[in-house]
Amino acid sequence: MPDFPSGLIALALLLLLNSLLAASRSALVNASKPRLRQMREARVSGADLAARVAEDATPLIATVRLAQTFCRFFMAALAALLFAPGLADVFRQWPGLIPQADAAALFVVLLATALLVVGVGEILPEAAVLRAPEQAALAFAPFVALLEWLLNPAVRLVLWASGRVTAPLAGQRVPFVTEEEIKTLVDAGEEGGAIEEDEKEMIYSIFDIGDTLAREIMIPRMDVLALDVETPLPAAVDAVISLGHSRIPVYQGNIDNVVGLLYAKDLLRVWKEGGQTSLRGLLRPACFVPETKKVDDLLAELQQKRIHMAVVVDEYGGVAGLVTLEDIVEEIVGEIRDEYDVNEESLYERVSDDEYLFDARISLDDVNELLGLHLSSADSDTLGGFIYGQLGHVPASGEKVSANVTQFEVLTVAGRRIRKVRARRLSSEDVADSSSPQLSHSEDASHD
């Protein structure tokens, strides 16, 4: 049994070592890994070692836990040797009150040691380093690296044994950071002023493109500007100049038979050189993608093939629309306008709190967001498509559709295509007077 002064010194040293281990683990686990990498790139002293130790969390935690286990075992044993016999003698003075003096003394000593370890050896050092975990990580990294080297055989044995035990119980690996956790951090950053609202929207949009389909962002078939393959070169040059597009799909016979893409630079180069080649000889292969393709997969395909445009086809192989790299980027950063977009009208105009004028091409999701509605976009992506689906026929000007206490009136129609729509929120009286909440025609239409 050690003499009392030497035992107290050893106990204090073990408590100090446990505190250092707790502080080291807390600093290296909670330190920002990107910030440590930035410090390493800035050649901050000790940052390289700290980054390497912090990034490999499994051996780090196993090493510290193993060292703390040895520490606590020796602390408990030493405390029992130092204090339990004397405390048992005190308890024996009350045999009626404390019949098992030795067991009671051992229990009290171990309980006091545990409280001391948790309070002084765990909570205090961990809380102290959380004020500046990166700086603490720089200080403690050499100490932990030395421990990892010394305890490497024991740590590897423990990890191997734990792996064999937990392997049958292991399920699907849970991501270290989930999408919802990232969004929560972004929300907190916006509330704290570290992230602007538009930056938050961009981050959210990056996650959303994984759930967005090509048909939701494509240029609809009705708006596709294409050339017939038999178009003479002078007419093609005029079309390219007037449209201002760098790439134009070319079809043979009808738009469902796209035979390639015409690049403006190819056409203008041949035109400048006075060439007499046909339009077909200038075409580049077109990329065809299904309308159900996820936008993130589409972006990866465009990057892999190094192209900027794809033709979107429906389930029957017909052309449903076009999608460009710009369309995908706009899903993340918002609308991008160039010199050829200055004359484009806004897709909606707010007349009052309860009335809007819409271009029928506007996305149904945008209509829902503006009006606070829940119109289903399962069968149509645009407001015009939704109205078509509700009516079941080519609409005439003045026809109305009511849904979600909102009335949509067709204002203008060009051929078979809806151009302008007025949306008006119905009052409670209007709703009560309406006998058909889903569909109503204008008075003129109903009298015909």
C-alpha cells in the first residue's frame, strides 16, 4: 500500500491525465474540419498534424477512451487503497447504523471518485476547450498522436473485436451529416446573419434538384424554336440572328423528328467563308433524355458529354421540350437574363392581394407559392396545362375554372394555346353561391 502523500500525488496526476484526455477528445472532435484544413493551407504551425488526427475520428476516440479506462481504473483502485480503510474504521463506530462497514466505505469512496472524475476530469475540461476548439486542437494534437502510437496495438485489437461483435447487428450506414441537419445549420446561419437569404435559397435549391424532373424545368414543346432541315442557309442565318440563340434544334418533317442541333458558330463560319453546304451537313448530334430524368443526373450527363442542350422526349418518343444548362443553373441561382431577354414579359402581374394576371406558361409550383394554393402538379407542370386538364377541351376566352377557392379565367387564346389567365380569390359569398367548386363556364359560354 502506498504512503498517503505519495498516493495523493499519484491520484492528482491521474486526475490531471484524465482531464487532458477529455479535453483532447473534445477539442479534436468538435474542431471544424474545414477550418483546420484552411489553417493547414495557411501553414499554421501544428495545423497539419491536428487536421490529420481530427479527420480520422475512429482511432482518435478509441485511443482516448482506452487511455481514460486505464486512468479511471487506477484512480478507483488507488482511492480505495488510500481512503476506504480509514473510512471503514469510522463506520465501525456505528455498527447498528452501518453493519457492513468495509462495503459501505468502498462504495462511498468509489462514488466520490466517480463524481470527481465526471466533474473535474470530464465536464470542466470539455467545456473549457469548446470556447476555441481549433486552437485547443492544435495544442493537444501532438499529445494524442503520441498516445495513438503508444497504444496502437491495443487500439487495433479493440477495434477488431468490436467490429466482429457488432458486424451481425450492423444495418445500413447512417450518413454522418444528413440533408436535414445541413438545412438546420443553414437556417441557423441565416438567423444569425452569417448567411444571406439568397444564399440560403441557393443551398436549398441544390438539394431540390435531386427531386426535380427534366419536364419541370424544360422549355415546353410549344415554345421550342426549331428549323426545318431543308431551310436554306440565308434563311437559317437570319433566324439565328433574330432569335439570338447559340444552338437551335433542327427537324425533318415535324418537330418530333429532331435530326440534330445547329450551332450558330458553325453556321456563321460557313456563311462567312461563302460555303454552299446544306444545313444537314452542319448538324451536330442531339442528346435525347426522358422527361422523367432527375435534374441532378441530367446535369451530370451534360457535364460528361460537354454539351449545353438536350432534347426532352415523352414516353411515346415525341419531343416534349428542350432543356439547357442555363435552365439547370437557374434552378439554383434564379433567373438569368441576357441581352436577348430584355423584352421578355414577367410571367405574372399582381393586380391586388386577391387578383393576379398570369402567363399560362408559368409553373404550377410558382402559382401555388404566389397564391398559397395546393394545386396538384402530377398531370401538368404549367397553369395552362392545369386548365386544359380541368376543362378537357380547347378553351375559349372567358371560360373559367375554380379550384381551392380561386377562380382562373382564360383571357386570351392563340390557336389551341392559352396565353393569359386571370386568377381571382373567391370570397366566402362567391364560394357559397357556387354550385360547382371544380368547374364553371363564363355566362357567355353557358348561354351558347
